Amino acid sequence: MSGKILQHPGIRWGVMSGALLALVYLLPGYPLYILSLAAIWAIAQAAVLRRAQSGAPFVPEEALTVEEALRAYTIGAAYAAFAESELGMLAPGQWADLVVLGEDPVEADPECLAEIPVLVTVVGGTVVYER
């Protein structure tokens, strides 16, 4: 090696170049449907706010917009799982997996994303949770 330090161009570069980013939250050995939506929202919030647990900024130039974080959790995660023909968006022929939220995350204060309540959860077209 020449002694040069190679720097990764970062998430922001990938998003700006049109790459699909996947945010996923997996627990080994657990099916996806038991994951906590609060944990998923907390990860999305962290991607948007880019802060360490201490609250200090953590590479803030790599922050995602709320729209980018939502896209990464839906279309991007489906693509990463080789399931983009079945999952990731609401379209004819795809599974009808969705949540109805108590607030529009795009309009919400990013500091409060993890607190947005889930009102309804639909999996495969069937309501599995209703508040």
C-alpha cells in the first residue's frame, strides 16, 4: 500500500449519485414482524439528526432527509433483500404492507420522529394492529 489513507465517500455521496440506500433493523433469529416500530423510527431519526448518544453532532454532513430515510426503509430495504418486485412500495401485484401514522413524518419535527404513533398496521393486506 502506498501509505495513502482512503476515505469512503459517505452516505450523502451515494444518495446524491442516485444509489439506493437501505436502512434495515434486524435481530438475528427473530422474524421481521416482531420488530418494534419505535426502534425503526429511532434509527430513521438518527439517520436524519446524525447525533451521537451524547447528543454531539456525528458527521452531520451525512444526514439524510426524512424522505431519504423513508425511501431507504421501504424501497431501498426491499431492493437489498432482492424483494423489490414484492415489497417496498404500494403498487399492483405487491404485498400491501403499510402503516398509518398519527402524523406526517415529512412535516413533523425531526426531533420527534421516534414519537409518531402508529395507528394501523397492515401486513399482506390484512389489518394486524389497530390503535
